[in-house]
Amino acid sequence: MSSSQTNLLQGTLDLLILKSLKTGELHGLGVSHRIEQITRGAFQVKPGSLFPALHRLEEAGWLSSFWGESENNRRARFYRLTKGGERQLGHEAEEWQKIAAAMSHALKAT
Amino acid sequence: MQFLSRLESLMRNLLRKHEVDADLEEELESYATMRADERVAGGISRSEARRSTLAELGGIEHIKQSVRDGRTGITFELLWQDVRFALRQLRRSPGFTITAVLTLTLAIGANAVVFGVLNALILRPLNVPQAESLFVVQHGSGVASHSYPDYLDLRQRNRSFDDVAVFVISQSGLDTGIDPSNVWEYETSGNYFDVLRIQPYLGRFFHASDEHGPNSAPYVVLSYAYWHTHFQDDRTVVGRVVRLNRHPFTILGVAPPGFQGTVLFFASDIFVPIVDHEQLSGDKMILNARGTRWMFEMVGRLRPGVTPAQANADLNSVDSYLKKSYPRDESNDPYTLARPGLHGDYLSGPTRAFLTGLMLLSGLILLAACANLGSLFAARAADRSRELALRLALGSSRNCILRQLFTESMLLSLAGGAAGLTASILLLRRLSVWQPFPRFPLHVPVSPDANVYLVALVLALVSGVLFAIVPVRQILRANPYEIVKAGSTGAFGRRFIVRDVLLVVQIAICAVVTSSMVAVRGLMRSMHSNFGFEPQNAMLVDTDLTTAGYSGERVPAMQRRMIDAIQAIPGVDSVGSVNYPPLEPPGSWQGTVYTDTTTDLSPSNAAADPYWFNVSPDYFRASGTSWLAGRAFTWHDDTNAPRVAVVNREFARKILGSVPDAVGRHFKLRDGTRVRVVGLVEDGKYVNLTEGQRPAMFFPLLQSPASWIWMVVRSSRDPQQLAAAMRSVLRNIDPAMVLAIRPWSTELGGTLFPSRMATVALGVLGIMGAMLSITGIFGMAAYSVSKRLRELGIRLALGAKRKEVLQAALGRAVKLLAIGSGIGLVLGLLATKVLAFIVYQATPRDPLVLVGVVLAMLLLGLVATWIPAQRALGVNPLILLREE
């Protein structure tokens, strides 16, 4: 588990959180599981980075939050993407594609 | 969108902090519970699941802190934390806090006051539209510099000004039907208001088109203040006819509030066209006299695009034409331009120099205050060096500690600045309504404005930074491990030479000023000294029969009736009259006299220029002048009788050659008239209190008549009642009489003005000096005590006597105090010799003052070293040694 832990680039976490919420609202633990799932276990987000990031994104207006019931009937705080968040996701994804393409091209070069 | 969301978060984080925090707490708790749920589902026990979850979280508090650090508005929160911390620190040392705030209050307040005056008199443009194109046209450097015909020519012939206006200042009797009184007026050219481009508050102004030759424009415009106080804001005054020196004038309108003419110091009551000058003064000639330069000020509005230099050249070319046409009447002075407001360069030069000097001085005071507070701050930082070192060692950043230091200094300086500004606003308001001379509408219009607030704020911030800078190096260099290990050390020891010198200078200034307090004693004594008359229980009635329309033979008859009428009032002891009372500013009349034996009456042979008074028979009794020999005047000393005079002792000594035989001798006036001396009175003060013995002569009213006289009424009745009684009897004789009745002691206020001002200035300087010395010595003593606290503790533990400990702790401070006081005392003695010229009866070698200075300096030293000394003596060696 921890061996496959990769250091998250600054900004990557934001992108992953936004992406994980694309399909619907989740609570903090849900977000962390969802990220693990969509990165095939490559990224495990620890609460120490998750919560500051969630709150930061919410204050930026990209997420909104509300209190609801979890699948196990626990009271939990849920996050969902706002309109601005969706735009931001598109924007950041595009940026990332560019960087990734450039990086892989660079690494393939001899 | 994003901005709005940020703003919303900011508001929420700042205003509903507890709610937000509780929310976060609950969120993390729910996260932990759910995570534990998963583990339990994986087959572990509940308690084990909980434990491992918490381990995974790695400290809930830590996560909370990272969330908080990312929040919008974290800066505010940190600032607020710093402020609260600083407030706690300051509350813990009230002595320091009070000293610092008080020092800053005085220093910043002084700066704000001086700047307020500078701003109002020099920096702020005149309160008229487009003041920047308005200039004063000067001709030479006198008070008044143009004749009326010259003005008319300049106005017509110049090509640089849109228009030029002119005015003189004079006084008239204004009769509105009830209680006629004196008013100060601007007699202006008809275009005056149009040149200034101001609009009336009510009614209309007069214009150049209203002038059609002498006495053609019987119109008057009231100033707003006069309308407000004398017409009670009655809007129906426009069109009403009033009498000015008995001539009917129509009120045209009211000038706007805040406008009082183009001379800042002088608040005029009314404005009248100068073409009516003959009616106002009775002088038929002066408007046409080209050689008489009596126009008080000429103001012109420059044409757009014309520079002052071009205008100047233009004026001088007009001048050369005038010189050619009227060679006998024109002077050789060139024309110059100056800014309006302070009567051109006549007042603005000295005022500017004086205020700049004052500004510089108050800036230095602030700087010295900052230096002192800086050393106090350094002492505090040394006190807290262990605390600071611990915090550094525990991971607090130096930035964080410096931030707190600056927060503390900013709090102090802002508090001081706010208090100083408040005090200065109150003072400036008082100054604005202050009228030092009861008879003249002179005042200093210095209402504070936004500039003053801004300057006070900037000064507060700058001084906060300045005195916080002093201990910065000390903190940056501090090595936490050394300090924790060894206790605070004197690493910054004797490098205080500059500050020592500064301190000695401050103390010396304080001592100088304290010894200058002889001035206060002198002032008190001069209030009760012998003036050659007795101002107590005497009233002055200022009556000008010209303004009441009397002339020729009717004047003395009327004056006699008035004197008799007042004499008949019950409780009046005696009534006399004098042409101009002694010690009334600006000064008495003088006349040239010759000894009886002089035959060539050229000026170089004159014996003296004695003061000249025309008095009624009972004047000497009414004024309380002591009689030495001979007889007083009677009403029979008139034009049919031989010329007689009463002289003072100095006159007899200097001109008649003998005091005992003075009565019966003669002297000559400039026209050769022989005058017989019939009486001898004591010497007195005639123009100012510091003058030496001067000769004076008194002539009977009927032999040298004057239409403007002051009646002196001696009575022990209540001044208010007496004034009312006099008013009513005089009004019975002539209801249109213009009267100004004041107690003589009040009237003397103007004479005492210079010494009062000197005393006030000294007092203020003294307080500043004392304050600086106290904070300086306090700072130094506190610093040296806290630096050597451990040493003192060990000494006490080893059995040192209290005296020795005090000597070790405070010796340096006391030594500086002694040196400073010594220097100050010597300088003070020299300075008081100078002061003795300004302030009557201020002798430098006044024993009371010497004792006072020594006592004051002792007290100062005691106050400033009290707290540090207590601390030095109160050291508990056991606790101290255990702590270290």
C-alpha cells in the first residue's frame, strides 16, 4: 500500500478531488476511497492533506458542502461540485493533459 | 464568482468562528467514526479499530490547524491574535504603557497642533474659488502701499489681470435702531467680490457698476458671522436701512459662511464700497490724494495663461508711466506679487519662518520621544529575553516575535496618536475662537481638516516603527541556547554614548525651561505692579463722537454732558476722560517739546518726545494716578485761559531740570507755544510694561480738544450693573451714540499679550522637556536595572546595603541627571536675562526660582527612577538565583 504511495504534485490533489466529485456528491472518506479507486490504488489521500484541500476548494467556490446521512446512517459532511468547480475541472484537466503529454514526450526522447 | 465566494468565506470565518470550528471538529469526528466502521466490518474489534484510525489520522489537532491555516482571512486572525497578545503584555506593565502613551500623546499632539496651524495659514489656499490665480500686488514693504488714484490707474492700464480690487480696514458706528455699536469694516472697491468670485449667502453683493463717484453707493454687505450674532439669522435684513456713522446705508446681502475677507487673521464685520469713504470718515481729500498710500491691500485675479513674472513686469511698466506722469507723488519701490491670506509678504514671511521653526522643533521632540521609548522597549526586550529565547528554542520564528514586537509598538503609537490628535483638535478649536485683543477682531482661523488627521496618523505609524526598531537587532542576534543557558547577558553594554548625550541635552532643556519659569512669576508680579494708574475698579468707555456725527464746538460740550451724566450715577466715585488710555495697544500719542530757553525750534534741538495725553479735570482721580504737587485742571482751563500742563516726575527731571520746583516752570511745544506746568504726578507705564521711566505730559481737554475720547469711570459697583447704568444714561443723551464699555483690567489683556504668550510657550516647552527627561531617565534606569538584576540579587544575598545596590543600579542615571541639570541651570540663568526684556519684572536671580529648579529636577529624577529603584531593591535573590 504505502510502497505504491506516490508524492502528489502540488495541484494534482485538487484535480483529483474535483474529478472524484464529477460523478456525484461524496463525503470526505468517500472522496479518499474514490481517488484510490480511480487511480487504481496509486494515490492514497491522507486526511492531513484531504481536509485542508477540501476546505480550500470550498472557499474558492468550486465545491459546496452540506450535512447528510452516510450509507451506514452516520451523519457526514458531503461535498459536491459547483458550476465553477466543473469549469475549473475542465480547465485543470486540460492543463494536466498538456503537461503529461509534454512529460512523456520528453521522457521518450533519446 | 470566485471573489464573492471568498468574501463570503471571509465573513463566515471572521464572524462565526466558533461555528466553523465546531463544524470542522464534527466533520473529522464523523470521518474517524466511518473509517473505524470500515475496520470493524473488516473484523477488528471496535476499540482496536478506533485506535488505529486515530493513529492514521496523525493527530486531529494537527489537521485542524492545517485546515485553519488555509482559510481565507487567516492574516486577520493572526493579527487579531497578535493584538490580543500585545494587549495582555501591555496590561501587565501599566507603568510602561502609561508612560509610553502619554509621551506619544504629547509629542504627536504637539506636532498635530503645529501642523494644524501651518496647514491653515500657509498650506491651505484661501477659501475662494480658483484661489491659485489670486495674487496680492505689493508696492514696497510697508503695511499699506497704494494710493487710491494709483489703484485706479493700475486697474485700468495693466494687461495681466482679469481685474484688480483694493480695500482698507476701518471702524464705524453701526446703528440698527437698537444699541449702536462699533463694527470693523472692509471698505472695498466695488469689484471686490467679483474679483474673488464668491457668491452671496443671501441677497446680492455690490459691483463696480454700483459706483458713480463719491458717496454714490450707500450699500453694506454683512459678514455671515456678524449677521448670525447681531441679526440672529434674520433673512429679512436684506433691503433694510441701517446707519453707518449716521449716514443711511442699505443692507444688500450676507457673505457666505467661512468668508471673512482676504486677510486670514482679521475677521471683518461688514463690507462697504470705498467710494463712500467720505461719509464714513469725514475726509474729503484722501480718495484723490495720489501721494497718500493708505490702501491696505490690492488683490488681483491673473488672466489665464499669464505667469506671475509677466504680470510683475507689466505692473512695473505701468509704474514707470505713473512715475513719469506724477514724479512728485510716486515712490521708487518696485511692484511685486505675493500669495494672499497673510497680507502678502508682510506677514507670510515671518509667519512661515516661525512656523517652520516650530515644526522642526516639534519634529525633534517626537524624534527624541521615539529614541527614549526605543530604549524603554529595549529594556523590556532584555527583561523578556528568556521568554523570547524559550519561544525561539521551541520553534517560534523570529518573524513571529518581531511581528509581535511591532504590533505592541503600533498599538502604543496608535493609542498615543489618537489621544494626541483628540487633544490637538480641542486645542485648535479653542485657538480658532480665541481673540487675544478684546478691541480688535484678530484671531487665528485654524480649524483642523483631513490633512491634520492624516499627518497625525502617519506620525503615529512612523514613530511606532521608529521605536520598535531599536530592540530589533537585539532580538535578531539573540542566541536562544546561550540565553537559556546563561541567563540574559549584557551583550549590548556600554554602546549608549549617543543616547547619553541626548539624555543630557533633554535634561538640560528641561532645566532651562524650568528656570525660565521666572517669567510666570514676573507675569504674576506685573499684574500687580504700579502702572501709574489703578486698573482695578475702573471702567473704560470708548466713545468716538465723529462716528456719532458730532463736529466742531458741539464736541467738547457733548463730552462735558456725558461726563456729568455718568458722574450723577449712584456709586460712581469719579469720572475722567483721556484721549487714549495708557497701555492700550498699539501705543500712545507723542509730541515733541523744547526747554523754555530753546529759541531755535528745529527737531535736533528737541528736549524729548514725551507721551501726550489730553485729559479732563477729574482724570487723575478717576484713573488713580498719585498726585505729587501743584493743582489739577479745572473746566476753566479752556481756550481763553493760558496754556497749562501737568507732567510726570520723569518729565520734570529730564526737561524741567528739577522735581521739587517743577510746578510753575515752562516748556515749549513744537509750534513755539509756551506751556506752564501746574501739577506733578507720579511716573507710570505708558506703552508697554517693560519700558523704563518715560516722560509724559497731560493737557486739559478743553485746550486741546479731541472727538475720540475714553472715559475712565471709578466705582466699586459691579461692572455689569455699572455698564448697563452708563449705557442707559448715555443713550438718554443721544440714542445713536456708539459705545464700547469694558473694565480696565480686561482692556489690559492686549498689553499683557506678549508676556502671556511667552509664558504659555515656556510652559508647553517645559512640559515637553520634563516628559522627555522622565521617559529618558526612566528608560535608562529600567534598562540598567533589568540588565544587572542578577548581579544586584547576588550582591543583596551577600549582604550589600540598600544604598550600595541603588548606587550600582542607578548611579549612571543620577549622574546624567546631575550633569544635565547643572548645564541647564547655568543656561537658564543666562536665558532669563533675555527673558527679562520680554517679561516685566522677571529677574534671573530670583531665589525662589533657583530653589524651584533644583526641586523640580529632584522631583523629576525621583519620579523617573522610582519604579526601577523599587525593582532593584525588591529583588529576591533566592527566587532570582533559582530561576537562572
